[in-house]
Amino acid sequence: MGRRHTGKAMMVMAAWLTATGQLFWKWGHDDILYMTAGFLCYGAGAVLMIKAYAREKLSVAYPLMCLSYVFALIYGDLLLGEDLSWRKAGAVALIGIGVTLTSYER
């Protein structure tokens, strides 16, 4: 991956870390270790987000944070036993299409 896409990759990682931090908070709302892990993930995501903004246009980088919805849906289905309906999957697919359209540049 060239330097051209570094900011985008950082923003995708920030979205993943943000969703992961929130997953840890969900798992351990009364457990200090899970809460700490959640804050560390969330904080690392915030740092990556700031770094991504320095490397990428705001109009390209910011929509990529919507990928946290995709990660949350996957976590909910695979790790939390939440139902994955066609409606939810369709909504996340639309988000993915929107993110792709806004972040793709020639």
C-alpha cells in the first residue's frame, strides 16, 4: 500500500479500534480489566483518527469511521449472539456503499 492510502488505512484501523473498545465496554461494564482494555482501544483509535486527518482529506477520511457500524454488527452477531437480520445487513451494506463512494478518488 502506497503513501497515498495511508490515511485511509489509518482511519479503517481507527474505526476497528473504536468498535473493539466499545465491545470491551459491553463485555465488562463492571470489570476494570475490560473497561481498561476498552479505553486503551478507544484511545488508540482516537490517536489514529487524528493522524489520519493529517494525511487525508476530511471528506474522504471521516466517512470511513462509519465502518465502525460494520465491525459492531459483526461483533454483535459473532461474539454477542445478537440476531443478524436482512434489514441490518442491508443497512450496513448501504453504509458500505456510501463509504466507498465518498472515499474513492481517481
